[in-house]
Amino acid sequence: MNRCRCAGTPARPSAVVTVLALVLLTLGALLTGGAEAAEGPTAKVSQTEAGTGGTVTVTGARWRPRALLTLLICGQNMIGGTNSCANGDGRAVTVGTDGTFTKKLPVAEPPKPCPCVIHIATATGEAAAADVAFKVAGHPVAPLPKERSGGERLSVLSARLDGSSGLLTWFGAPPSRRLVVTVGNLGSTPARDPVFEVGTSHGVFAPSWEEQRWRGTIQPGKKAQVKLNVELSAGAHGDYLVSLRYGSKLLVEQPWAVGRPWGVTLFWVLLCVVVAATVFRIGMAVVDKVRPRTSRAAPPPASPPPSTGPAGPNGAHPALPWFTPDTAPEAPPHHQISAPSEEIRSTPKGTT
């Protein structure tokens, strides 16, 4: 007996609908993960308000592993760069292998009024930053400075550091580079001979700014290549950050890894070796001077060479031959009778 399907009974979903649902869920998960990855690094605080002398815990996620970060409390939403931050009370932290970090930051009053933020930025490697709103209890609050409407508004399109270190830099000479930036004028008036500020910073310290005037004019809607010189102090080495500012607007930050001047180390090593050798030789000379001398027996006088000449009146032989081979007297012949001796002469008569 065949069963009949009632009209009110809903039909089962087909396999095609099930597959489509799975595909949509997978695409949604991929898009959500991609959006989260595109958001970049994030940070949050344990509390949004604290007074001077307290501490606030800052946590972050999705940062570059093993990156060195700086944490600063800044006023005026850090419009004027790190000059508006409490740099002396900042902290540094290293990101873990999973891209997260946790650090306690002491609460201090920034040099500028609030609204304040906690600024987290990388100190080395690729630049990345994040700001978290924070209120310093008891610190004055003032409205943010208004941005100029119209006029020249410069923006950096690209930036790089040109140049390399030479032999003198290897021996401690000041390292130098050239900051090459492509600047575009987004305003309505031309920028004539703009004055830029170039700053260099090392570690958690605030950058030291130097004004440099660029000779030229950037018309509205146009762009130009600006080249500015950057120089560090003699013997500088480590990770530096080159910043470019126009007015109160920070245009770009460029990392700069400066090598150690190994020539200076080699010079000091050689100097220590030379000084040590000189001191050793002087010490040996002093020891040789002050050491006691032992008495030695006088050597016997050398015997004079044998003489072949006749003896003198006192029986001594002359030092040199008394004749030369050519003038030597001839020996007497064998038949020559010698003179009688005294003994024969004194023999009495009658004796034989």
C-alpha cells in the first residue's frame, strides 16, 4: 500500500542546497579572516582613565613577532608627533612569537593637554603603530588645533634613504644618508621654498629635529622629488628612525640600521698591544739595569808568541824577528876550526 505525502509536510532540503550552504559558510569564514588580518595590529588598555602615579596595563595583538615596541602617553591625540608625549616615562616591550604583548605603563602627564592617547609604535623594522584613547585624571583638556583649510597641504607619496657607508664611517666618521621623498601638493596654493624638519631618533628617545629648506615650488595638484641630507653623530650605530615633518604634520618615518664602526675597535686593540709591548720592553731594560752584578775571575794573560830571533842582552827575545829571511847570516863551514876555549888556554905546560 503506497504512502501519500500530505500537502502540509515540508519537503527535505536537497543535496544541492546543503552544498551551497557549506560553500557560503566557508567563503564567509575566509572573508572574515582576511578582514581581520587586513585590520593590522591592535591594542587595548585595562582602564580608560587613571591619575598620575598609577599604572595602566596595555595589551596588543597581531603585531610582528619579536618586534620592539615603544609605549607613550601623548597629548592632543599626538598631532604634533612625539613632542607632545611624556617621553621620559615611556616603556619598551618585545612582542612574543604569537604577535601579542602585555606591558604595564606608568601614568604621567604629557606636555600637551588632553585629549590623550597611548601611542604604540615599532622602534625597529617595518613601521607600524596604534593609538588607544586614554584620559589622564587631573590633566587639563583643550580643544584640538584646527587644521588649515585650503592653502598648501603636502603629502608624501614615497620615501627612501639613499647612500652607503664608506671607509671613514668604518673608523667612526659620522654616518650620513640622503632622504629622498616624493611630495605632492594637495592644497589650492603653491608651496614655495617649503621648510621641512628632519628628525633622527634612537630607541625610545624623542627625535632631534633640524630645519632644512628645499628650494623650489610645488604647484597645486603636482608632485616633486625632495632630497634632504641626514647625518648622525660620530661613532653612532644601531637602529635609528628618520622622521620628516612639515609644520605640525608628521609626513613619514623611515628606519635606518647603522653598522658598528669596527675600525675603532681594531684601532684600540692594536693600541693596547703596542702599549703593552712597549711597557714590557721598558720593564725588562729596568730589570737589567738594577739587577746585581757577580764578580768574575780575571782571565790569565795571553802568552807571547814564540820568537825565532836571538835573545837580547838580558835574555829576552825581541818581539819581532831581528832579521829578514833575505839578510840571514850564513852558517859557518864544517872545516872551519873554532877558537880555543878559555879552559884550553889555561892548561899548564907539561900536561897532555
